[in-house]
Amino acid sequence: MDPIERGRQRADELHRTIIATGVDPSDLMGIALAAVDICGNHDVEVQKARPGSDPLKGCHAYFDTDLDVLVYADTGDIFRDAFHVAHEVGHMEFGGQVHTDTEVEPDPLRPTEVASVGVERVVDYGRRQRREVQMDLIARELLFPR
């Protein structure tokens, strides 16, 4: 099974498990935080931070595997904040922390299909960038399963 489909299925499974516990499907941050609990075996501490502050290490959210701490930028935009936490859940489930200076900006609207024309078709993401794209897709599926 390809990694995107495997991630999609796991995110869908997590979503169903979380909703079955009584979390409101419209509570995006509730879903994201419940996923942190499940994937981190209740050992991950979640902290809010000012956007751009040092604990974020230049990211919108950051999961420190050494400290079991997930820090996210508290922007006041519930959708974006939940999306960034859910993106880090993808890292928790599928590969730890992968943050670089060449990181692809998280995009909740990123398509799963390969572009048929244009620059997107020509651009070849490196392994790390592809991983970040995969985490976006997992985050989107966790919050809004098909």
C-alpha cells in the first residue's frame, strides 16, 4: 500500500475513534488534541506559543520527540491551529520530527493527485519535502475524512 493511502486510512481510523468517544466532529482542535493523546500514549504535553517564538523553531507547530512536547502557534485561527497540530500528529504516527529550512509551507488545500500540467508537475520535492506534504494530507484527513 502506498504511504499516502496508508496515512489516509490511519487518519480516518483515528477520526472515527475520536468521534466515538464523544468529541464533536466540528471541534477541530478537540479532534487534533485527542489524536495527540492517542498517538502519544497520553505522554505528550501540548503547549501554545506566540507565533514566531523560539519554541516553534521557525515552524507553525513543532513536535520535539526528545521532550515529548508539541508546541503550536496560537494564532487565533482555530482551523489553522488545529491543522498544524494535526500535521504534527502525522509526524508522531509516521516518522518523528522532520523540520528543515527548506520545509514546504503547510497547506490544508494541497491536492493528493499529481499535477497534470504546469510548474507543480515539473517540481520535484526532495524526500523531506514530500514527507511534509504527506503530513498535510494526513492532517486534512484526520480533521475532514472523506
